[in-house]
Amino acid sequence: MLVHDTVDTGRSQAEIDQIRRSLQARYDELSAEYEQAVVQSQVLRLVEIGDTAGDDQADSGTKTAERDTAQSLLRTILDRRAQYEHALTRLEEGTYGFCEGCTAPIPVERLEIFPSATTCVTCKQNRERRAA
Ligand SMILES: [Zn+2]
């Protein structure tokens, strides 16, 4: 087993435990949301299969839109959950709270609003600009 050098994050074990609990709680919430969204999208699909006869075009358009919304909701939840999972991993590694881009500490206020943030605002904006 590898023993990592402990990175000095200036956090006490109690603080780390608290952060872990809140990240884990959010992760669990998102898992539950995901389960629910999956069920809903399955219901939607069943309704669609059972109810395609005699649809006019407007109707099937609405259903397509509903399905797209359900699909993008599922993706959004999964993305967010992955962010929390990533944040938890970084917490274990001792790099949580430090920007993945420039390694500067992420302001506490930002972490309070976005506990899953792994970059500072500047690096986030740079990434988004590159992605665009
Ligand atoms: Zn940064």
C-alpha cells in the first residue's frame, strides 16, 4: 500500500470529516435524484410506446421535447454527481480546496456555494473559454 505524503492543507481532521460528510450527503442526494429521474424517463417512454397510435404531429413533438428534457436532466445529474465524486477523491488526496488549474487555494466563500468546485473562478472561466 502506498503511503502518500500528507499535503498540508491547513485543515484539521474534523474539518475534513465535515467536508466529507457534506460532499457525501450531496452525492447521495444526487444519486436519489438520478434514480427518480430514471424512473420518470422510463414512465415517459412507456407512455410513448403505448400511446403512439393516432398522434398528431404536435403531440409527438411535445413528447420528443419531454424526452429530450428528461435525457438532459439525467445527464445534468450525472455530471453533478461526478463532480462531487471528484471532489471527494481530491479530499482523500488532500488536494481538495486547491485549484486544479493554478494550484492556488480556492476561496472558502466559493467552496461554500459550490462545494464540488475544483478550480478557482479564473481557471473555470479559462476552461470554459477554451471549451467554447
Ligand atoms: Zn486557478
